[in-house]
Amino acid sequence: QVQLVESGGGLVQAGGSLRLSCAASGSPSSINRVGWMGWYRQAPGKERELVVTISKSGTTNYAESMKGRFTISSDNAKNTVYLQMNSLKSEDTAVYYCNAKTYYADDYWGQGTQVTVSA
């Protein structure tokens, strides 16, 4: 089992920035099975959508609409990923979820952190 704990959400004005963090914890064998971590978001009344993922080797996969304003980074020693969000818009308002995928197709989710961008 892998536990994910997000932090860093909040209220920000349009044009502002936020940095989300997601720390993974679990047994060493569970953590070693994780091949990718990333972020998804779900806005009110909409389906959950991909923001970006990053592999253990550092390969990133951004949703096309997120490129340029959002940047993912990772600290493998701390089992933590970060999402730097710049030039935020009201349409970025959503619950942001951290995700971890293992090499064996297991999916783990954090509890979500609310990001609200005021116009």
C-alpha cells in the first residue's frame, strides 16, 4: 500500500501562483513498485482530468492545455512530487489529486487539495 498526502492548495487571485506537494509513504517494497506519480484535477460538474505525470526516470507527460503554465518536479529521495502552477486562471479552480501508479497497474490516490482561483 502507498499513502499519498497532498498539501499546498488554497485561494489565490487570477494571475497568481501556487505550489502543490505530494508525499508518498509506505513500505520500501511498495514505494519501489511506484513507477509514475502525477496530478489530476476535477472541477465542479466535470470529470477528473490529467494534469501531468512524471516517471521515476523523470519523463513527463503533460496534458496539452497544461503545458507552459504548470511544471512538475520530483525528489525521489523524499518520494515527493511538486506541481508549480503559474499564471493561474479561474478555470484552474478544481480539486487537485495526487496519483501514484505502480509497475503492476496499481493506482493510488491522495485525498485531494482544493485550489480556488478568484477572478
